[in-house]
Amino acid sequence: MSFALFKNVALGYFLVCSSMLLLEPGLHAFQDNLIGQLENAVKKAVASAEPSVGCILVSRSPKYKELGAVPLDNMPGKLGGFVPPIEQQKRPRKPPEKPRSSLDLSDPETYPDSFGTGVVVDSSGLILTMAHVVKDAVKIYVRFPGGKGSYADIHALDGRSDLAVLRLIEKIPDLKPLKIGDASNLKKGQFLIHLSNPYASGFYDGSPSVGWGMLSNLRRKWNNQTADADRTQVPLYQYGTLLQLNTVVKPGASGGALLTMDGSWVGILASIAGWPGADSSEGYAVPLDINHRKIIEVLIKGEEVEYGFLGVQMAAGVRNVKVAQVSERSPAARAGIFQGDTIVAINGQVVDTPDDLFLHIGSTLAGNIAQVEVVGVVGNQTRVVQVKLAKYLSSLPVIASNQRAPVFGITVDYSSLLAQRPFGVNQWGRGVPDSVLIKDVLPGSPADIAKLQSGKLISRVDNTPVSSPAEFYKAMANVIDSVALTIIQTDGVQQEVVVLKKN
């Protein structure tokens, strides 16, 4: 380097340093202003969302049953409240040195068996949380900021999405639902805020803890073991749906609210410490994207989430979704999807892997029309096929408080469930015909008297063909005193059974 060049560089460096020294007070003021704006944004988002976030307390004690404090009807999810015995109520309360174990979860001094977080989604008292938070619960209590709270029943639960909606038993005035946002526009590096109940920190007064961090990644899964044989037991987050955070989501934070800096609710915190094979040092959240929002809408209604079923098998070892086999009489076969076709999109959402296919078909939900874009095996021509989806078989837990009432003593389900069971494949080797599956027959009902049995298929109600539960119940709504049901035997023989309504 020449002396002249060195002199110019040194002079430039001196001038820059001198300028920074002269501007230092202004620079600090600018930084302070930025930090202040950031703090104000966080405080505003927290103040808006905090009243909607509750601390969930769970007891699994068998002692409630001994005290007769469990509902007698054994309805799944109906847990009821709890009133302590009279002698216990008369005891003077003393502030304990440490939290104590008690059956009365409404007592702010009681430390629960387990805990989590929930978010108000309806002012009538509906609380969204993670299903694993309330797994095997005998009693559930939800406490909100300020200490107000109520025991809760499980309104609806879906093991496949690991989501549940609770219903408060007592009415709490001025409950503020948090508006569900849209996670579809989230980007890596985006700052996010979370409110939750780590380690039951809010068990005493219901006040959620606040944290914040960065969105590290999108569409993550917690391990890579999605074998086809296990898909009936695979939750949705196994298909790469999770948001990955750079902050640890601690036990008790599951169900907490994940917010953008402007306060939009975009995710549900998921503490995966309890998930087999998971790395508890990572933070994850379930995104409030289009797929999960549809599921939540069903759960808010108290209904079962019925995932869509297409009826194809994918070619092994192929990254894209090439169809290796189409099940006979399946929705795919009826719509004109063929062996060798490549599925590239579902409802406009790109499909690159079998996981994408299961996620987008499943979340379209049974009974709905899926727009399936395929590239044909001959000529590589792209076409869009409309497929009316059947129901996917899942062995994960389901609770639904709002169910169809039996008609003539019958409840039905999608017949596609039979084709997905090993014994069903053997019995219906050429596919299950258009029909509905008899799910239950009430003892002593007209259907029971007519000797109808669960597991049988109904293809017609009087002269009306039925291929879905919705079609069956619609046809039965017109029946008055008697109905002729066409029953399909496994050998294909059809038998008409007349069911008379009891006087």
C-alpha cells in the first residue's frame, strides 16, 4: 500500500470515528426510541391477548369416584365440577408454606397433577388447548387472570391434530375470545410473542407468563418415522406442520397463544417434552393455517373431525406422489385417478411428498370435494379431478359432545372405514360398494327388533341410494312409521329389511 493511499484510508477512518463520537448522543437516543417502540408493541399485544389466556389445571385422582363426584352417565368428556365435602369446606384456610395436593382444583392453593394453557375461542365458554394436556383427565379447572375460573368438560377432542376444545361449566362474565389469525404468511426470522402457563406458574391467580423469540423454521416434524403401516396412529404434526421456535416451550405451556408483534394469534404452543422421541430443548407450535383452522371450526361445534380419504397407494422410494395403486370403488377410482398418475396439488396447495398428500386430503375433511391436480401417465398432460372424499380411519382418541341422534335406533358412519381395516380388505376384496356402515344399534330399538347389527352396510333408504351419513340422515328425515332398508351382505347379496317405528 502506498503512503498516499494509507494516508487517505487513515484520514477516512478518523473522520468516521469522529462523526460517530459527535453523533453518539443522537445514536443512543435513536436506539432507545427503537427499543421503546418494540417494548410498546409487545406490551400492547400482551395486554390485548392476556385476558383470553387461561391456566388449565388437571387432576387424574381416582378419589373423585369414591366420593361420587363423577357423572353417572359415563359420557366421554363429561367430567363435571366438584364441591368439597361439608367438613372440608368448614376448615379455615391458611396460606400454605408450599402448594398442596387437593381434590378441589378451584382452591388457588391446590397444585394440580398436571397443567397446561388454553385460549378462549368463544365467549360462551369454549377454550382451545392441546389434547395431550387433558389426556385421561378426571377433573379439569380453568383459571383466568384475576383468579376467576370454572371446572370444564371436554367439548370435543381430536387425537390426530392433538387439539381439544373445553366447555366451562360455570358462566364467566366478560370472557373475551381471541380472534384466530392466519399463519400462512409467517416468515423465518419473524419475531413472535407467546403467553402460557409454564410449570403451572399461573395456578394461583391465572396470570399467564410472557416470552418472545424468533421463528426459526416452518413445516417441521419432530421425527421422520411416518411409515404407511402406522399412519392411522400418526398425528398431523408428524407430516411436517409445526412452527419451530428458538425458545424452549416448557411443560405447562402447551395450548398457549403464539402472537405476531401486532398481536395476531397465529399458533398454539406445543410442549413436546411428553411426545416420544422428541427433543425437549426445541420450541414448537401448531400453526393456525387453513388446515388447522378447519379442524378447530369442527371442534368448536363439538363434532368429530372426519378426515378425508382418497384411496390411493404411493410408489415406494419416489419423492413425488406417483400413484402405485388405486383401491377399487374408492373416491379416487370413481373420480378417474389412475395407476401411474402423479398428484401435484390438492385444492391449489402443492404436493411434493406423500406427507403433503395425507395432510391436504385429510384436512379437506370427509364429504367435501377435493380439487386434485394430476399429471397423467400417458402424455404427461395435467388435469384437475374433482373427488368427493370418504372418511379416513384413525385409531387416535376422539371425543364429540355433539353427535347425531339415533334414527330408529341406528347410527351410521362412512363405509370407507371397512376398506381400511385388514379384515375389511379381505371381506371386500373388490372394494366397498356405495353405502353407509351401521355403527351402533340401540338395544330394544326398532332396528334391534328388526335384527339389524353393527358392521352391516345400508345402500338404500326406501328407494333412495345413500353413500354417506349425511345422505342417510337426510333420507331418514322423511320416514314416518316404517322404512325399508337395503342391507348388503359381504357376498354382495342384497336384502331388504323393514323397520317399524315403535308406538
